[in-house]
Amino acid sequence: MTYVCELCGWTYDESVGDPENGIEAGTKFEDLPEDFACPLCGAGKESFTEAE
């Protein structure tokens, strides 16, 4: 699954994770910490939507 930040367009791909920020490949979006923030703009998880 892929999720997109509605504020800046940064994409979180579960199969890739976010290794630069300590999130391993395969980490599901719902398993990200509640305080997860977009690495580009700082938006919270509530600002992300599932990509089509």
C-alpha cells in the first residue's frame, strides 16, 4: 500500500518504508507510531490518504 501526504505530496510506500528515518521496509502505515510525521512538511498521520 502507498499513502500520500495531502499537504506536500510526499509518499509513504509500505514495501519501502522510510529507512532514512528508521522505519523498516514492510512497516504497515497503521503500525507507524502515533507521533509519525511527514519527513518533508511535518504533517501528522491524519494528513495522509491511501493512494489510488
